Amino acid sequence: MRAGSPQVIAFLALLLARLAASSQAFSADPAQELLARQFAAAVQTRESGKMEQLLHPKVRACIDASNREYFDYLINNFQNTPPADYIVTITPLQSKTLPPIFPADMFTYPVQPTHQLEIEWNSGPNSYVSLIRTIADVNGTWFVVYPCPNAAGVKFVHEQLVRGREQQARALALASTIEEPLRKELKTLLTQGQKIDAIKKYQAATGTDRTTAVNVMNVLETAK
């Protein structure tokens, strides 16, 4: 297995791995702001058709039956939904390489992204969530840019998604076994936006590794 592959699921979930960007961020111009609003609305409504229309035409052109699983995951899987008062930031990209988590012999950009779009919001006390996408324009209209996988990349992603589903099933099972008063204590921390403290508390109580603890807290965070 290639170095970095255990982190692929995290990247595919939120695409938070950044390219090398300039140190100076900017407010979005009107065309970029329009893309941000359309993207946030598509995430809020979970409308995959609208989300796919926001992809750069050259990205849409590389979607086929063989890589549909990869693109469906990118288009449909969002753990967090932005509220109405999100903040949009645009950062020019300096690097023209793939994020290091993507093996260069398995993924290529059909068009080079030029900027990074970040939608950020406050999710609790001292807690922030970001959705980050690389973008490029076509005659003044901005689109989201994803790298396209070749056959080896398709296999690579499939294996990681299968592993992710197995980890999710294990996290669901473990979350269901958390007893009181620990469950209430963890839920309180999560409600207060103290997720790191909840993760540490769960680790101390159960002896699980950090990755498992994070997965279990993700489940508990959304549990009723």
C-alpha cells in the first residue's frame, strides 16, 4: 500500500488537503462568490445533479461508468452542512501539482486549478468547519476542479472506500455500546464544540486508538 493511503478517505470526504497556496487570501469576486453560493446551496439541499453541474466541463467529460463511484462519493458525501452565515475566502494557488495524498501516476487534473475556494463557518464554541475546493474559470465562469483517476486510481479509491465503510460499521457498533454516564459526558463535550476533549476522554476510557476514537465520536456527534 502506498504511503499516505490510509488518509485518502478523509480527503475524499471533505477534500481538505490543500495545494501550496499563496500566504495571502482574498475575498471572492462576484463570479467566484456565485460559485460559492451555488456550491453551498447544493451541499445544503444534497442535490447531486446541481453539484455535478458545478464541476468544470473537462472534469465532467472524464466521468464514466468506470470511475462513477469516485465521483459520486465526491459529489454526494458531506458530513457537515453550511449555515446561511458562512464566510467565503479565495486563495490563489502557487503549486501546479496534485495534493500529495493523490498518487501522481493514478490521478491527473484535466484542467489546472488556479485558486482555492474555502467556505467556513462556526459550528460551536471555538469550533470551525471548512469546505475547500480547487477551482478554475471558463470565460469568467468558475467551476470546481477534481483530479480524474485512471484505472489504477479507480481501484485505489475503491479499496479505500471499502475500508472506510468497514471502519464506519465498526464505529457504529462501538458507539452503540457506550454506556452512561460516559455517553452523556461525551455528548455534552460534543454539543459544546469540544470534540478533541471528547476524543481524548473516549480514548482514556476505552483504550482505543485515535483513528477509531475519531470515527466513534463522529457517529456519536450525529446520534440522537
